[in-house]
Amino acid sequence: MSRAKRTFIKFTLFIQILLLVSIVTLTSSNTPTTVYSTTKEVKKVENLNVRVWITTVDQRCLLKQLDIKEQLANNYQEEYRIVVNSNKKYQQMDGFGASFTDASAYLVYNKLSPEKRREVMEKLFDREKGIGISFLRQPMGATDYTTKLYSYDDLPPGVAEDPELKYFSIDHDKKYIIPLLKEAMEINPELKIMASPWSPPGWMKTTGSMIGGSLRRSYYGVYAQYFVKFIKAYEAEGIPIYAITVQNEPLYVPKEYPGMKMDWVEQADFIGEYLGPAFESAGIKTKILCYDHNWDNTTYAAYVLSHEKASKYVAGSAWHFYGGKHEAMSKIKEMFPDKEIWFTEGSGGDWVPAFFNAYMDQMMHVIRIPRNWAKTVVWWNIALDERRGPTILSKSTCRGLVEINQKTGEVKYNVDYYTLGHISKFVLPGAYRIDSYTYQDKLESVAFLNPNGSRVLIVSNRTNTTKKIQVVEDGLEIFSYVLPGYASATFVWQE
């Protein structure tokens, strides 16, 4: 039995015992609150400027600003109290956004007139004119949504390998990805950019291709330098890389698009013995995040975060929502309280096609993801076309925030744009999540304290009955509002 296998078996037993002995007790910020009564009288705050933005499932309101006195419904069946406590702080937020995949950037840069492109960019990144995206997860090379297969070290004919990375180049990105990133940073100077590879260059892998296979151990050191070169090349373009993940969805090996199997032992070894020391030697401060896959596996992140060599280089773990439950992030946070949590990918698509279903599903995630310690909420493609491409997939099922029709140039803003907007437009980078009552599967909420002192409360009515909400802070009623069934609202106020 190999040393790595013995280490894995011991670690698995340790994790199983730990999870059995330590029952995860979530704080009131994560656990549904069962107090419904608003019969206890509280003094009302007079003349406080409370602003509200509403989205309704009938699409009559799509992130529409209303006067707090402008009620969409007068009668209500239930009454709920939401107590907000800004003195009880949790994680500090990094931002909210999506990804300028090769496909997305190609469409926005090449298929829109300069005037229309600027309009779309402002609707995406400007907080007043649009939804104020403040976080981008950028692929390092090709993904499933790409115009072609490419890496940053593709070799000319007759060259089998490049251990010195002499052919390294980001010229592909300079055509339209980097210009859009620069424009986004100009519109929103608070924008943070992280990066994730779907695959190393094919010549580093067991398949000799960006599709399938795994990283050859003999290339671990070379691949670490590949990350260093990428970060330095982007910084030379004026684009700092805030964080990276080592591998997108390392437990899934796709057959049609770039991907790679990398188990937790391999990832921990790569980070601890190669990537971390390479960053340290090069003076790179970019955060390293582990895992970058679904909630249905907590062993992976736990192994890397507890690894003797890797853990000191890893800032935390990254998560997707295609399997498992939100609470997985809270479990990892409780096990490793000094490590942070990031949510890095969730896509809308054909599996939740109708506006109603997609809207309700995504608003649940907008609330429950930060309630389970995530510093980010990041959807997938910023833009796709009328055929859900460009893509190298035989069939595309994903949906972008924006749809750009390649034939007509028409731009359509999808449900994903509005659900993300309920948080990205109002919660500033550096905000703290603060305590708030929530009633799971009935009336769910999440609250934030912005650096400028403003409070943000996002509320989703997950039932068809109209509900009156009484919002209380410091023992005072800040406001009350009647929220229609299957509607969501973002409230903003300041003392």
C-alpha cells in the first residue's frame, strides 16, 4: 500500500469520526427562525429614508425601484417580524458577478456596436445604470463555452513539450477578453478578478489533450510556473488577479470540453510542494482557493485544508451548486474557522427553464449562499447567443445573464441578471453580512452592513400568500412592507 493511500485512509477515518462527534450547530444566521409573532409593540422610526427594489414572478416588476409607501398589495394573510442586528457580524463580502468566458467576451466585444457594447457594459458593471458587478471569475484558457480550444502554451507543429514555457502567451486574451476586463475595471474600480483553469496545456497531461486525463506528476513544477506566468502577464496588462483556484470541478472529467481529474491528495501535493512555494518565491500575493466543485463532497476541501504542507498556502475553499446543499459550506467553516468560503459558479439553464422556477431557485441561492459563509455569489456566463453558444458542446443547456442575438444584434436581459442584481447592485465590496431572522421556505432573508454604514436587507417570499414584513433594528421598527406572493425585495436604509 502506497504512503499516499495510507494517508488518505487515515484522513477519511479522522473526518468520519470528527463529523459524528461534532454535530454542526449553525448560528441563528443560518438556522430558520420560528418566531412569527409581531404582536409585541415596538417604537417606530419616523422619516427614515428606506428605498426598495422589487421583482415579481409575473415580471411586472424586474428589479424595479418603488417608493416604500407604494405597496403592490394591501391585504395580507401572514405577518412576520425580521430583526436585523448590525452588531453581530459574520463574513466580509468580496463581491458578486459572473464570468467573461471566451464565448461571452467574443459576443460582447465583436457582435455589438461600440455604443451598444458600452450600454451593456454599464448595465452590467455600473451600480447606478445597472447591477454593479464587482467580482469576475475568469477562465484560464478554454472552457465548454469557447470559440476554440486554447491554452496559454499551445505548441507549434513538431514541438512535443515546453518545460521552460518558452511558448507561453496570453495573446488570445488580448483580442477581446482583456479589453473588456479593462473596461469593466474602469466602470467599477472596486472589481475583483479571480481565475480558474479548466485544463493545463494538453502536453502536460496523460491524454496529451486539454480534454480528459490528469496532470503528469513530472509537470507539477512546470504547471506551478504556468500560474506564475499567467498572473504576472495579466498584472503587466494592469489586471491584478485577486485569487485562483487550482482546477475547475476536479472530480468531473468531461468528454467534450477541457477538464481534468485531480483528486484531493494530488491537489494538496501540488499546492503544498509546488504552487505555494512558487508563489512565495515570486512574491505573488494572489489567494489560492482549493476544491472549486459541488456541495455534495466535503471530504475534498477538508483534506486540503488540513494538509500539513498545503494548508498554509490556502486561503479557503470554492464551491458550486450543482449537487448537495448550501450547509456544506457552513460545515467546512466550522471545521476550519480561519479559512474563508467562496461561491464561484452557478448557472441558469434548461434544467430550470421557466422564469418562475429559475427566479425562485436563484433567489433562494442569493440568500442561502451568503448565509452559509460565502464571500461571493458568482453566476456563470455573462453572455451567450440565441443558440446558447458559442460552444464546443454538442448541446448547450446553460443560459447567460445576457442573450446577444448574433443575427439581429438584439440584447435580452435574462432572469439571471435580475436575481444577481438584487445583491450585486446594493451590497458593496467590504460589506459584512449581519444577523437577521429568516423563515426557511417561507420568508427568507439575508442582511448586510455596507462600508458606508447603509444596511441592505434582501427578502424573498417563497410562498403564494401575501406577507406583511415588520423590520426591526435596535428595538425600533425601521419600516413595514407588504410583499406579494413569490416576490423578492431588496431594502436599503441608513441611520
